[in-house]
Amino acid sequence: MLSKARRLTTPQDALIAAGSVAAGLVLLAAHGYSTWTDHWPPGWARLVPLAGLCAAMLLRRTAPLSALAISTPFNFLDVAFGPSIATAMIYGDALYAASLYGRRRRTAEWLLGATVAATAAVTAGAAAAARDLALGVVAGALAAAVWVTPVLTAMLVREHRSRAEAERQRAEQVARLAELDRRAAVGAERARMARELHDVIANHLSAVALHSSAVLKVRDLDRDGLDRAMTVIRENSVQGLAEMRRMIGLLREGEGADPAEAPRLAGLARLVDRTARPGLSARLRTGGELPELPAPVELAAYRIVQESLTNALKHAGPGRAEVSVRYAGGRVLIDVLSPLGDGAGLPGSGSGLIGMRERAAILGGEFAAGPDGGHWLVHAELPVDGEPARGGEAAL
């Protein structure tokens, strides 16, 4: 029973209905109604339309059209008795509620047309009955104030609520898009960190692992060979630590870190010189002097060469790795050619090729890697003046 009562009305409507009863009784007691007729009905008869209208107010939110349908006959009955201010105000609220809370938007438009037509009929009827145009205009104005104004007000409020709801939904969509952008930025940053960590750790630790393994396996290694191996191990360890500190500084300080500390192509010669193990050496060839390159292009080129040499240390066979870096047609062209091995090198996860391909794609370049005769070829083309892919600068 309680849940059913809640479905039929709301506490607000019950309070409005009770207030309407109290206000109506006060106005009726003060004879606050029109003098269109000289013959008043009995006092108790005036309570009938008031009671019907107030009872309909219980449904003004839960069933507004039903409330209007119940109110309309009682309003006409009150007009027949001689319209009073109390019933006129209550019926105006019924029109307002039906226009505002009705499920269909066209309900308000239909009620506006009906109330305008009723107002016109009242105006014409009053003017014809009294043979006085001024009286008809006054009657029409009163009818418009009671019938038309509530409908227009409800239409304005409904339009305002619709716009507010549209703005709320738009704000939610903007918030969702912002959250998606934030997640994409976080994902891009995590991918960038993964590439950087892989390139730094894989290159230097691979060199350390290879040379330390050589020292351990070759028991009768001479002093010069031992010194060379330990020098490579030390240089890679120091360089790896330096790059790790640089990355930690970037993470802590963001854009405030010094970009000059990032690896540059000028350091390729030293990188190639450190790429050596028993049976494998490396050589760098440059096609002339490179122009001043944007920092993202220079870093990507360095990392691609670095990772290619790391893969050569892990997997290449005996011979020499050839590194070529040149500039032509507005692009940096990178080729790393290393002899194919027998597959017995250090284990790898395949992340290196993925990272190199991502670096080239971010800058709008090209990347390819695969067997070429008896060698493994890594080829990359990085445009110097091209626009990075969306989010590329953040992801580098």
C-alpha cells in the first residue's frame, strides 16, 4: 500500500494540494471570486470544484495529463458558478504541470494551441454577450493570464531544462574524452619508457654479458685480451648507468631536464667502436656531413643503430657489421648489415624490432628488417621535416 501510494503521488504534490485547499478556503471565505453573475450558488457548492481541482493536484507530477483531465471539468463548473481566483490559480498550475511534466514535448504545443483558442473564444463570447469590445478584451486578457501564461512558462522551463541536460551530457562526454586522452597519454608514455629502457639495458648489458662470458670461457686469455674485455665491460656499465640517470632525471624533472644529455649521432663512432666481440667487429660509414637534425629524429636514429648493433652482438655470425648513416632527399637513411648467425646467440624477446619500427612510425618514416643474402639487414628512413604522427613527440 505504501509503495502504491508513492507511485500515485509525491510528497511535494501532496504539500501543494494541501496548500491549495487551505488557500482556496481562505479566498472563498473572503468571497474572492468574480461578479460575472448576480446569482451565486450555495456556499457549499463552491467547494465542489475546489475539492476536485485540489485532488487532481496529487497527480501533477506522476500523471500530469490525468490531473489536467480531472481538473478541466471542475474548472468549467467553477466558471459556470462564476470563476474564482483560487480555482483559476489551481487550474493554471494544472496546465503548467501538464506542459512541463508531460512525457511528450508536443503535449505543451497542443495545450498552447488549445488555450489560445479557448482565450479567443472567451474574448469573442464576452464581447458579443455584453456588446462591449473593451469588456471582451479584458475577459480575454484574464483568460490568457490564467490559461496561456502557464503553458508558455512551462515551455520555457522545459526548453531550459533540455538545454541544461544537453550541456550536462556534453560535459560528461568531454570528461570521458579527457579521460581517454589521459589514458592514451599514459599508455604512450609507458611505451616510450619501455623503448628507452629496452634500448639502454639491452645494448649495454648485452655487451657486458658477451664479454664477461668470453672471459669466463677462455681460461688462457692473455692479459691484453682480458684488458680489452674488461674495458668494454666497464665502458658499457658506466655508459648504461649514465643513460639510466638521464632517464630518471627526465622522469623526475619532466621538460626541465637538459635535452643535450640525450644521445646524439655524433656519438655513433664511439658506439660502433664498442660493438665488438670475438669474431665480430663493426664499422661506421657516413655519407657526408649530416645537417642539424631535430632532437626526436636524432634520438630515434641513434636508438635504431644502437638496437641494431645490440642484435648483432646477440645473434650475428663471425664477420663485420656495417653501419651506414647518410642524409638524402630530406631523410636520414640508416642501414645496418650484419652477418647471419647460427641462432646460438643470447636469447631475445623480439621487443627490439618492435621498438625500432615504432620509432620510425612515430616520425612518419619507414622501417624494414630481414635476411638479405647471407646477412641481416636493418633499413630505416626518418624524414627530417615531416610532421610526427599524433602523439609522436610525447611518445619519443
